[in-house]
Amino acid sequence: MAAEGPGAKATKANVNLSTADFALEHYVSVTTEGESSGVEQLFAEDFDQKIQASNAQNHGRNEVVKSLKKQKGEKLNCIVSTDIIEESADYMVAKVTLKFENFTKTDLVTLERVGNDWKVSKSINSYK
């Protein structure tokens, strides 16, 4: 195992995703605060993102991970709120609302237990 410190950047960060709440919190950090550690670990292999807009879009795991890594350190200027819609022992559906000055982005996020960790398996975005 590599030692932690300035030279440890090349190793993959190990983020605690042992609960749905930790995974959701990390997802919000990654998508709104430019957090880049543990991005690969956060998303399920079959992750799918849908964007409901005038030109609907679908994005897979690799595309989203690559995009989020490019946003490293970029913090969005918005107010973030999260609401748990449904929760069980093996999955959670949460609503993440980002209120910007001129619009609101709603992100419905599905998290699933995969082994001992929780992963984001689906994200559906809409804008108002």
C-alpha cells in the first residue's frame, strides 16, 4: 500500500462507500465541489446518466467519470439540497437539487449495494 502524502496522487484514493449516505455525500462532492478522489470507485460498472432537456442525452460510466475528472477543483455556485425518496437495505433513491441563480437542476440518483460498498448506478437530470 502506498504511503499517504504529496507523492501519493498517482495511486487510487480509497473512499469510504460503506453506507448509502457516505456514497451519496461523496457523489454530491464529486458533482458539485470538484472532488476527484474515488471517482472510479463511486460509479457502478453499468452506470447510466440520462439528461432530460430539449435534446435528451445518455451518458455511460466512462464518459461521466472522464468528464468529472476534468472538473477537478471546480465548485459550482449553487445551493445544494438532498432528499431521500426511497431507501432499503440494498438500494437508495435520492433527489439532489442544485439551485443556481437562473435555473434549477434536479438529479434523481439511484445507489445500490455492490458487495461491501455502495455505488451510484443511475442518474436522471432535469432542468427548470
